[in-house]
Amino acid sequence: MARNKATLLMLALLSGVGAAASPAFAREVVEASAPGDVSVTVYRDPNRGEGQELRREWPRGFAMVSETRTVTLPPGESTIRFSGVAEGMVAVSAIVTGLPGGTIEKNRNADLLSPAALVDGTLGNRVTITRTNPATGAASSEPAIVRTRADGGLVLQTQQGFEAVRCSGLPEKITFSQIPAGLSAQPVFSIDTRDEAGGTYDVVLTYLAWGFDWQPHYVATLEDGAAPRGKQQLKLRSWLTVVNDNGQTFEDAQLLAVAGRLNVQSDFQQLADPPAARALRLTCYPLGSTSAGSPVPPPPMLAPMAPAMNYAMGDSIVVTAQRASSVDIAEEAKVMTAGEENLGDLKLYRVPVPVDVSAKSMKQVAFLDRSDVEGEFFYRADCSPYRSGEEPEPMVMMLQTVNDRQHGLGVALPMGGVSLFENASAGDLLVAEEWMRDYAEGQDVELELAESTNLFALCTRQSAAEPDDEGSPWVTMRAALSNAGSRPAKVRLTLGSPAAWQVRGSRGLSQKDGQWIIERTIPNGRATEISWEVRRADAD
């Protein structure tokens, strides 16, 4: 009896050891549905400064992508796979909401379906190799076993022995019966979760993704006829250009763009670490003998990639569209104008209808359309204390307005390019292109257009003393201004910073944008002179 009890105890202990050593219960893999509601909020490259164009080939902004998907979970623990996420996904930023058991673990799949990954995943398994006789066109197939990885050459074992692919001189094709587990044609993000009862849920996946950017471009057209008080009437339209450098298309997405500069500390490019589709390089073994020597082997041949993976190799993407008339474009622009919203100190532009944010593409949406903007031209000359010339210099033609409703604006104007057109007998002609910084509502907007061919200024010092000589004497400055144009011209002289200089002795003296200025109107075909005195600001 004691022996039987000891035997039962030993069996129980062995059973316990075996249970402890057995592998844990494998989680069931669940595929999430394709995205339903999709939102893409694009942020500008935080390091792109004033005057720097958006880089189409390498956008360095980012986007917040939000997708609604449906999952059906079994009872217990499971792994949910989200296929088709952006290849520039910052996995550490991903959040999944709507799961009853939350998230246990997050993973980013690192290997995409590609010729090399397909070969590596089939190592030791059977494939079918088909060879075509170029003379007769007859094709013959036979089974083979993959014996090497895709790291320089591919060797198959057939009934005839071991053969290197693409070395027989015949056109060859390898057919795989199935895709190895864990490979996907699109990047995959997966999470582990737990649901005691199981069920079907709508979940929201939100994450940051690298490889986006946006900027506006403004088109201003000078209208015929003068605005009230002799000023210039303008039409102003702006186009918002969005770049998506990822290989994924976000269909019927709610597109938003955020204007303003964020303080971004993370390196999203490094955190994204996009998966790579590895190419298959086939190298033949050298032919010949050890006595005769071996010829130089041919360069490696690239196996053609599946069409679904073309984006990973940097192939060009062709986008087709129907031809639209100018009337259709104008009507569409009115419908597609993005609305402005406040986002703290930033501005948010929301496209009112769903749009496709296509892979490897640029998209343009009208987000500003004003037909009654009131502006004014003036001419600027620099007459700071150290400028004392000998020959007249052309003034710079400027266009100014105020970003308020009274002048036809009153909206945030994000940084971007400006093209200025003027009506002529031959149609609208381009007269200037410039870059505009960010302007908030209520600010004065000033654009530098071009050097004038009709207005000139000569600034000279009228005494031998320098403005910063010992004792800081008052130094007389004089500007000789001329207007050879057919219309009176408003002129602004900039005299230096109030933090550095004291200025006196001239009518119309004031301060603007951190500068002493004098503004005058010069009649057409006339010349005039203006004098003032200047000395250092710290002088007693």
C-alpha cells in the first residue's frame, strides 16, 4: 500500500513537471477589419523655416492617423493584427481604444512580403520551378526544395541534384504554394489583449506617422480699378498642398492640417523605423575549371517584385484623373474650401468632405478664397546711419495690407509662397513671386515684390563726423528721392532701430516693426529731399 502511494506521488510530481515545462497556451490571431472612418491630421515639418520650400522627395513632417476598425475576439487572450498601417508609423505612439481588456503588449511587424522574405520563409520547403525552352516555347515544371537563404544566391534541390536558380541559361520561374506565416504585403501593427467573454467590438487605432508635410501657396490677382481711398483691390486664393510619402493610401479620409510651430523633442524619423521589402539578388556560381580559370561572373540579377510591393522599391507611381474644365475646377474649389478652427495657439484647417490621401502623392485643396482684399503699394529704401552712398539706388516695391475683416481678410495666414498676377490685354500675367511668413489675424502683412525701375533713393551723411564718434554728436542725414513713374508713390525710409539710435528733426517721423521710419508721398515725375539728425541711443 505504501509502495502504491509512493508511485502515485511520483506520477503526480512528474505530471506537474511536465505541465510546467509545456509551452504556454498560444494566443489566437485575429485580423482587424479594413479601416472604416479614417482621419489624417498633418503637421508641418517643425524644422522647416521661413522661405524653405516643402521637400516633395523627403517630407519631414508628420501626421496623426486615426482609424476605426472592427474586431471579433475569442474568449481569453488573443493577438489583433492591424494590416495596412503607415510604413512611417511611430509604434510607441499607438493607442487602441474600445477593447474591454485593454492592451497587454504592442508589436510592430518588421518584415514585409518580398521576394527575399518569401524565399527565407520557405527554406527547406517545396516549391515549383518552371523552365521555358526559348526555341520551342515549351514550359516544363518540376518540384524542388529551397536549400539556401536569399543572401546572394538561391540553390534548389531537384531530382537531378542541386541547382542554382537563373544559372541554367533558360528562363525560369519559381512558384510558391503559400505565403509563409508572419509575412504581409502591407506593414502590420499588432497588440495582445484579453477578453474573458469574447465578442465583436469597434476599436479606434490612433498613431503618429513620419513622412508627411504641408504648406499653402497664395495666388493674388490685382483687380482693375482702384479700391476706396486710392488703394488696390485684390483677389486672393490659397491652395493647401499635402504630401504623403508613405506607401499607403488613406481612402475617404477626414483631412486636417495644423498651422503653427510645435516644440517637438522626439526624433520621429528614428522612431518610425519603417519595415523594408528586401529584394532577391541571384548570383550564379563561377563556371570553368581550376586549371583553365573561371570567367568573371555576371552582375547580380534582381528578381521582379510583385506589383503590390513596388512602393517599397521607390518605383514611380502613376496617378490618373479625368480632364476637368476651368469652370469645374472653380466650382470644386468653392466646395472644397477648408474651414479654419482654433487649436489652442495653433490653427486647424478642416477639409469639409472626405478625400483620398494617396500613397506617394501630393494633394491640393483650396482653403482660402477672398475676392475683395484691400491692399496698397509702397516703396521702401534703407537709410540707416552707416549708409552713405554715391549713386542713387532703386527702391524696393512692397505690397501691404492688414489681416482683418475691414481689409477683406481676418484669418490666420500660414507660411507659404505667394504668386502675384496682374490683368493685362493678354490675360493674367505673373509679375512677382515671394515667400510669406506666418501672419496672425490683425497683423500688418507686407510682401517684398521687386526692385523698382522708376523710384530711386540716395542716402548720404552731411557731416564728416560718424554717428558713433566720441561724444556721440548729432549727425545730419539726407535722402534724395525721385519718382519717374506715371503715378504718385508712397515712400518709406527705414532709419535704424530705436534700441540703437536717437532720431529727430523730420516731419512724419515714427516707429514701425522695430524701426525708425519716415513716410512721404512723392508726386509722379518729381524729386524731393528729406533731412533728419541721428546719434547713438545711449548718448546723454
